[in-house]
Amino acid sequence: MQILIIEDEARILAFVARALKAEGYTVGIADDGEDGLARALAHPYDLVVLDLLLPGMDGLDVLRALRAHKPELPVLILSARSDIDTKLRGFELGADDYLAKPFSLDELLARVRVRLRQRSAVGTDAHVLHAGCLLLDLTKREVRVGERVSGLTDGEFRLLHFLLQRAGHVISREQLLADVWGYDFDPRSNVVDVSIRRLRSKLGPEAPIETVRNVGYRLAAG
């Protein structure tokens, strides 16, 4: 298993890298956001351990870019930013786990093992996400609902992927507009509703996307 550590504090970087190597993992390192993102995109890592306070490119921006280009790659945030708003933002952007500094090495290693075990358990289907009867192929950018298979535009793919990662949860229009399209919320914009309508049309009558009146949308979890 190959793990990339993106961390700018040399002492912590060396400490974590040494501990992971002692566990038998192959370890890559980067001490700034831009280099870390480039390495993560260029090599077949199985897990990224990501700091947030990075030079060159903020860790949350790195996470956002990773989710856009490698949505199946697990990311464990390791950060001194332990406030609840930052944690929630990290999970909203697609982090798989979050551990605050200072941290226990035993806990970090346990969380790493869990993430890698989950990735191994998925095996060759690591590129497929599903909720109920809906399956999203991350490689082909195709969605299947029952026997119905449809290709997706980039915007449709990003929207459905975002909803799938949060299946069962209500997502507001504001959040979708900000995190999927990167726009500040404009109450006059109907881009979310139009995109949902087009996505439902492709998915057919069994589309599990629910409208929550005056709030937003939810993808049924099962």
C-alpha cells in the first residue's frame, strides 16, 4: 500500500513517515500543497494524509482538487485546526477521516489501517459508488439505475458524485452551488434546479433524488 503525506512541519512529516514505513507502507512526502497535489495526481497512492495549513495551496483547496480528479482516493486530514466548522467543511468536501493535532500515533495508525482495509475490501470496484439501485462508475462517468445506463456531462457527474457521497443527507441549494459549481450563492440562480431536472431525466422514473421543500435535495441512501 502506498501513502502520501502532505505536511509542511518537518518534524511531524518525518515522524509520521517513519512510523508508516515501520508498518510496511511505501511512503511519499510533500511539504507544500501544490507539490502534494501534483504527486497525488501523478502516482497511484492508496491514501493521502493531508495537513490543512500548507504553503503554496491551502489543504482544503488540495482536497477539493483531489475530489474533482480522483474522487475514489481516500483522504485523512491531520490538522491543528480542530474547530467544528473546519471539520465539517473538510467532510463536506469529501474527506474520509479527520484527526486533530496533537494526536496519538497509535490512533493515527489505527485510522490508516481502517481506511486502507476499506479500500482493499472494495477491490476492483473501487471506481464504483452506489446507493440503492443507483451505481456511479467513476472511471467511465456513467450512471446505472436498474437496466438504464447513461453517460454524464462533467457538471452532471460532479453533482451526482457530490450527492452520492452524502446519500441520505439533505443538501441545500446554497451548498450545491458553492461546492459543485464554486459559486457564491445567488438567490436568482436556477442552475441547481435545472441540473437536477436534467439528471432526473437521464436517470428515469426510478431516480432516487428527492426534493426537500424549501431546503434542497437528498439522494435516497437505499
